[in-house]
Amino acid sequence: MNAPIVWIIIPGLVAIVLFILQDRVKFVNSVGILLALLLGLFAIVLPIGQTITLGMLSFEISDTLVVLGRRFVISQGDTALIALMYFGAAFWFGGVIFAKTTRSFIPLALAISATLIAAFSVVPFLYGPLLFELAVLVSIPLLALPGMGVSKGVLRYLTYQTLGFPFLLFSGWLLTGIEVSPGNSLQILQASVLLALGFAFLLGVFPFHTWIPMLGESAHPYNIAFVYYQLPIAITIYALNLFDQYVWLRSSVTTHSILIIVGITMIFVGGTITAFQRHLGRMMGYALIVDIGFSLIAISSGLVNNESLGLFFGMLLPRGLALGVWSLALVVISSKVVGGNGIPTIVPSSLSFRSIQGIAHRLPVASFCLLIAYFSIAGLPLMAGFSVRHAILDAFQGSNILSQTLIFLGMIGVFIGGMRTIAVMISGTVDSGWQRNETAWEVVFLSLGSVSLLILGLFPKWFIPVMFYVTESFDHFGP
């Protein structure tokens, strides 16, 4: 037995079986939730590379699986990240009943998680982009639901992800050549440019970010939030593995400067545009852009300080929980606005400010939980995202006044967007008093997620030290 079989092969095979049996909804939901929880639990309790004794039975979980001459390596340091991905998947699977999404969501989402883990664990890394492209293709049925056509957001998402694929392949070929002749400055420059463009397309880095808000407006919010959560994690880990492997890339002043400039630009652009948005789905996309901007700043600091790298991983749990609560609240609001029951998709106009005016009077729980998730990603004090966001800004305080001003303006823009959302939700007269139209289970699930965000905000030491453990898998970061 080895780790890649447990966390890649088994969930991949189960995903295929569940896809075939997707008409048996309760069975698929139960198996998907149970398997994701078990995979997350195994990532925490199973030691890799050590002998495990259970009575008279002894066995060892190795870290490497060889397939057609290519190795998939999952080390002990990767297990915390894998646990976060599968626990996050279990969280999304648990809300499927209320999210009114398609029956194929759990099989496809499970396959995406397994494929993304394979993408950042494959050796040589040159095969990672192939697996990322496969995960993107599997995600298309989640974003372009049957009978609803393919939106411009889905087409742009597929286009940009596919454009990033050849850039990473060519850069991988150049990096292999640099290992042979490390003094070739022209080849180093070419590889750096190709890498930057490849990751810019995949992560939605400015100015290739337009697919993120477009998907937020046109795709099912629950499905796109899952993609928003899983895809950036795997792509960023893949990038960090490259930084860890190539000292010239990690120690380059140009690399550090590019990450800082792009991160600040994403915070400023995403935040200022959020302040003027009039659609809740697009606002979720722009909030994610701001969060990715802070991630890039944390990574740039992490190239020279392992503690700052840990702050990047500390952002992942609050982001995932907030996106899950936010997207489920959007589904509840949209279904009530259009008057549908059990609709498998979202009507784009149902989440515009004009449609949700005064919605808090009819859906107070969904509206309040949406705001909790929004301000958590925005980094409001006492929310889950505040402590890590504050630590990143504290580590970045030595920067110039222009950088600080742009970051400040971006954060102000996000808060303005939140205040405008509150004003729209509570506007209008209350003719029949405040009513609660959410179902009991919707209230329970949304409340649990929102309370968890508040608890993480009040007690950040409960999760941040755990996420710092992931940095141990990157041997060459820091001083």
C-alpha cells in the first residue's frame, strides 16, 4: 500500500462508480461524504513511511507510486494539505441536498480533487499541466449545466486554463535544459517569462482574471465556489514545488518583485471593482481575486521567510469555509427570488441588486450568513480571515507608501461593497413583518458554517499552527 493509491487512485475509481450510479442520489451522497471524510481523516492519522502495527498485522504506507515510469510522490508534509482538500470536499458534499445542484456533482467533484492532488504530486513536474487540464475538463459539466447552454464565463474559463497549459509545458522543457547548463541567462529569462504567463492564466492573475467574476455571474454558485476553492490550492502548491526545486527561481529578485506587484495589483483592482458591483455572484469572484492577491504577497515573503509561507496556508481554511457558506446562501436566495423549487441551476438576474432588494426581510438567516462569509474573506476584525490577513500586512509593513496605499484602497473597496450589500438587503418597507422562509435544514447548515467562521476568528490559534505544518514539505524555503 502506498499514499498515492489511498488519496488518488481509490477516490478516482470511486468517482467513476458513483458517476455511473448517480441516479441513486442518497447512495451517492452518503458514499461521497463518508469517503471524503475518511480520506481527510486518514491524511491526519496515517504516518507515511513508517510501519503501522494493528495486532498481528504490520504494514507500511510508502510515499511513491510508479505508473508507466512516472512517479507520484505524497510525503508526510503533504498530508495536512490533502486533509484540507478532502475535508473541504466533504463540507461541500454535505450541502448538496440544499444546493439544488446536479446529481453528478459529487462524482465529478471527487474526481477533480483526486486529479488535482495527482497534478502537484507527479514527478517529473512536467506532467502536472496535463493533469491540471484534465481537472479543468472534468469541471466543465459542473459549470455548464445540461440544458442551460455554455455561458461566456465558462468559455473564457476553459480558454484561459487551456492557454496556460502550453506555457507551463514549454517552461518545463526549458527548466530541464537549465539543469544541464545553469549559466544560460537567456534560457533562464525565457523560462521565467513562460512560467509567469502560465500561472497567470491558471490562477486568474490580473489581467487574465476576467473569467472569475464572469463565472460568478453565470454558473451555479455552489459549483463554482468548489472550483474557486480547490483549483487555486493545487496550482499554488505546484508552483511552490517549483520554487522549492530551483534555487535560482526562488532566490531571484525579479520573482519576488513580480509576486509583490501582481499581488498588490489584484488587491487594488479586485477591491475597487467590488465597491461598484451590483451582482452578488460577481462580488464573490472579485473577493476571491483580492484573496489570491494576498496569497501572492504571502508567498513572496515566504521565499525568504518560512513563517510567511505558513501564513499562505493559514488562509486556506477560512477561505474554503467562507466560500462554502457564501455559495450556499446564494443558492438559497436565488431559489426563493425566482420562486423555483429544486431548480438545478441559477438564474443570473436573480442575484442582482435589483432582485435582492429587501431580501433580508424574507430570508434573514441566509442574508446574515452571506454577510458573515463576505466579511470573513474581506478580513473584518473578529472574522476567520482577519488574523492571517493582519499577519500578512504586518509582515509587509516595510514596503513603500504607494504599495500600502493601493492595498488600503483595495480593502476599503471590499468593505464598501459589503456595506452596499447590507443597504440593499435591508432596504424597503416591511409590510408583513420579518419572516423566515428558509427550511430548517438550510438554517442549520448555514448557521453551522457561520458559527465556525466566527469561532475561527475568535480562536485563530486553533487552526493556524496546524496549517504551518504544511511548510515542512518545502525543504529549501526560508533562511
